[in-house]
Amino acid sequence: MTLRRLLLLAGTLLILFLGMYSWNQRTRFLDDLAAKLGLEITGAVLTPIRSAQDTAESMWDRYFDLVSVREENEALKQKVAELEARLLANGEDLAELKRLRALVQLPVDQTWRPLGARVLSGRMGPNAVLDSITISRGYSTGGRPGTPLVTHLGLVGRVLKASAHSSIVLLLTDPSSRIAVFSQETRAPGILVGMGTGQKLEVNFVQRDAKVKPGEILITSGLDGKYPKGIPVAKVLKVAPSDYTQFMAIKADPLVDLQHLEEVLLLEPTGAPRPLDLGEAPKEFIGPPAPKSATP
Amino acid sequence: MAGAIILQAAVPGLDVLTVGLIILLQERDYKNMLWLLPLFILLQEGMGTRPFGAVIVWYAAVIVLFKMGRWLFEVENFIFVFLLSACLGAAYYAVAWLMAPLQNLPLDVQGTLDRSLIQAIFVPFAWRLLVATRHWNPHDQEN
């Protein structure tokens, strides 16, 4: 093959590729096809593998339990007697525990329905450049693109793309992640930006007069329309006036350990109307009180 | 294929299927490549997070580098695969560098360098292992 033919072939292939690329940018046809087929096959392979892994791990644990069960049995019987006595004395502690459990429940109303999902893997393949995980729910099982993900500790991220039974989740640490947040105590609004795996998060656009303190919890404000309001996201580590902008430079740490996730909760919108906190609006409009001179 | 997916789940950023593509090219098995290559592309694009297109460029780079190497070397040789994998490591970084501004994504220089190095180290050893297992297969020997 002559050099001229080679160049001609390379040029034709390049034009074809760029044509396909720009057509796909407009229609998203190939992205959808790859998500529906490629991601579905990946999920179908990894789901039984994870189940088998769980079964093997539990069998291994049970074997070890059996080995030491005789020795432990005697000791446990003795402990049970002690603990029963202690349990009776700790009735008040149990009541407190119930109250605390209710307190740490996720602050979501009936407009969001939590759905459990298994983490199948971290980022996979040469094309996985974003900080992401793959989970065992897809668009037909509650994991549609945009669905927020949480654990009992706080926010994880949101679904980026989905096949029927698996989806890829963009973690809040990814540099392309933006989340509208409030500081919990001072209610200072800002935008939480990911800086990459293992890096601290940054909070941008917080006014200089805001009284945000280190240790304060950042919660979702819901102003971006992507996440429900009130989900804990990160803890403030460092607050200082920025050298380059007119805002504060705030560093934060995610509340959830994103490197060791096993199970997550998807918050699926139910479509139910949001309950009103301030009571029902009056049926008739009541204007401001009339001035004294106008009253008869 | 399932083994490749499991391995890719264990090692972030690694492309295990490249080794399969190299073996197909070495054996000039273009019939199987005709259906396997689109499947590889769909799989990698599906499990990835970049917009569609980068894997096509990546596999095109693998094929072009292989064809260029064929002019100079004996392709069944381990040294050839070793040199090819070193070039593939560079190509891995080049594709990430090329596609990042095109797809409006940030380029993690250190992370991409690490992953391209892992890819370069992985290919020759996986190729050697796969070729060895293929030679043990009696069906292949009959052919």
C-alpha cells in the first residue's frame, strides 16, 4: 500500500470517526446503546460473582464459627446470664437508643423512596475516567440517571448512566461533581466541588461574612434540584479567606468512606407532593391591617 | 470474557480485552474480530464514564501499532509484545490526553500515568499466559 493510499485511508477514517462522534453528541444514540448492552452485560457478570463471593465468605465464617463454637459456648452461657442482668438495669439506655436512632434517620420525606443497592465494582476499564462505582440497580429497578445515592452516614453521589439492571454512579469526589450545600448551623450557602479520589472537597462561592466554622456539617440545600434538602454531605476542615477570589476558601471531608462502600440507598422520587411545613395556606386572602384612620 | 470483566473490576482502568485483540491480530482471525471488536467496544464504552468514542480511538491505536510492528518484527515473539505493550502504555496516556479536552473532562495526569503503566506491564504477561493456555487446548492443536 502506497503512502498516498495510507494517508487517504487515515483521512477517511478520521472524517468518519469525527462524523460519528458529532452525530452521537447530538443524538446520544451510541451512548445509550453502549449503556444498555455493555453495562448490562457487565452487571450480569458481576452480580452472580458478588453473590458467590458473599456465599463463600459466609461459609468460611461459619466454618470458623463451628471450630471455636464449643469453647465459646460455655463462656457465652456465662456471659448471657451476666448480660440479662445488665439488660434489666439498662432499660433507660434502650429508650435513649431508640430516640437516637430516630434522630439519625435520613431526613427525607415521602417524596423520596429509599431503595437498597449493592456496589458491584469501582471504576472499570480504560474508559472509566470519572470517580465512579457500579451498582446493582438500573433504570428498570429504580436507578435512573440523576437518582441520588446515600448511606446512613450521608450523601454518596448520583446515578450517571444506567442499563436495565445496573448503573454507574458519579461520586461526590469527582472533579465534575457540583452540589449545592448549606452549612448546618450558620446556613451559609455554597457549591461543594469534588477534587478527585482521596482529595479534600472544596466549597466555593461562600460569602466572606459567613461564619462557617471547622467541624461544621454541610448539608444539601436542594437548590440545585438534584438532591433532596437536608442530606449530610461533608464536614468542614479548614476555613480561610481566599487569596484569589472574593469568597471564602473552605476545605471539607466527605462523611461517607467512598473507598469502602458495599451497600447504598438510592433515593427514588415518588412523585408525591412535598408536605407543607408551615401549615395550610389560608383559603381567603387576608390583606395587611387597614390603617386606624380608615377604619369606621 | 467474564474473566476479563472480573479482572477489570478488580484493577481500575485496566483493559484486559486488549490482549484478546492482539491475539486475534496475530492469528489474522479477522472473521472473529469482525464481531468481537464491536462487542469489546460496546462493553468498554458501556462500563466506562466517558462519552462514546474514546475506546474506538484506543483500539484503533492498538491495531495501528500492531500493524506498524508487523513490518519490523516477528509478531509471535515475546519481545515484540513487550515493545508493543510499552507503546500501548504511551498510547493509553495519549488517548486520555487527546479525549479530555474534546469531551470537556479534567485530565488526572498522575492517575492516567499510573493506569497506563499498569496497562503496559499487564499486556505481555497476560499475552504469554493466554498463548500458553491456547497451546494446551487439544482442539487448537488439531487445527
